[in-house]
Amino acid sequence: MKVVLAKDILKSNDDKAAENRRAFEKLGLFTLNLISSPGSGKTRLLENTVQRLSSRYRIGVIEGDITTTRDAERVARHCEQVVQINTDGGCHLDSKMVSRSIEELSIDKLDVLFIENVGNLVCPSEFDLGESCRVVVLSVTEGDDKPEKYPYSFDRANVIIINKIDMLEHTDFDMARAEEIIRQINRDAVLFKLSAVTGEGYDAWIAYLENHAFRKK
Ligand code: MG
Ligand code: ZN
């Protein structure tokens, strides 16, 4: 019985996600779903990314959080179109929440839409939001065993970002080992190693976004 129920939930989520995707594709809007554990530096990464792109692109952000609006406030300093979703205890975003929030945005006037998921590496990976690109962020302070522990998240990523590389020397994170495991799980994801604090490694990530945001124009 439980299994059937879970399947139904995922099926209705997939249907709505397909609807979102059609709406995004019709507009040629590049959308990214950012997934990570809490504390990976995802919001900081998003803040800096938006800051670097905002003079040239029209950017929207959907901020998923369990209760607070702190992350949305941080991002809103660099971008006008920000919508906050409070999941009210829920540990992931779903496609219905995203569908409701895009009604609050003028998505026809955007080039890029970032969706910051709730900090959690487990169920966000099960819920398609209709995004064009799924980004999984891992920081070196979390340990190099994360991909091994949460293979489903890494398996479904289009982009994998290893963040906080400025902290590398203060941790026992083994970059070669992490990359090897990531490649065993996901051969095709584009991998970026960067620091949202020092800006190291950012140029490649920004170039990737620019290529994709412009691709359909
Ligand atoms: Mg955050
Ligand atoms: Zn969840």
C-alpha cells in the first residue's frame, strides 16, 4: 500500500514537472535546480553567481527553505525577481510548489531561473521540478564520502560542483578520490571545482551558464 502511494505522489509530481518544463522550454528559459546538504555553501554560491551575471542577464530565483526567508533576502540584494517557498517543515521542493511560484514571477522576462532546493541530499533528487539542469553541490568540508553515501543525488546531476576548495588544505578531503567516485556514479556530469569565497574556479562555471542561457536565442 505504501509503495503504491509513493508511486502516485511521484507520478503526479512528474506530470506537473513536465508541464513546468514545457512552459520553460517554450520561453527558452534555462532553469537550474540546486541540490545539496545544508551548509554546502549553496546560497553563497548562488549570491555570487547572480551578482556576476546580473548586469548582463535577467535572473529569477526561487528560494526553497523550511521556514526562514534569510536566504531569499540575501539573494534579493542582487536580483529583483525572487520568490520564497517555505515548505513548512517539508524536506524538498516539488513541481507543484514551483508551478505556483512561477506565477509570482514574470518568467517571460527572464533569461535564467535558479531554484535553490531545501538543504537535503535525499528526497530532492526524487522530485523533478521541470528544470533544464540539475546541479548538485558538495563542499570539501563535508568529506569525500558524500557521493558514495548519496549516489542517487549525484547520479541524476547534470552539473556537480565541488565548493569551498579554498578550505581544502584544512580538511582531509581527497580530491582525486572524490572525483573517482563521482565518475563511477556519473560519467557525464560537468564538474566544477570552485570557491564561492575566493572566486577561484568561478570563470568556468559562469561561462557554462552563459553558454546555456544564450543557447536557445
Ligand atoms: Mg540556502
Ligand atoms: Zn523530502
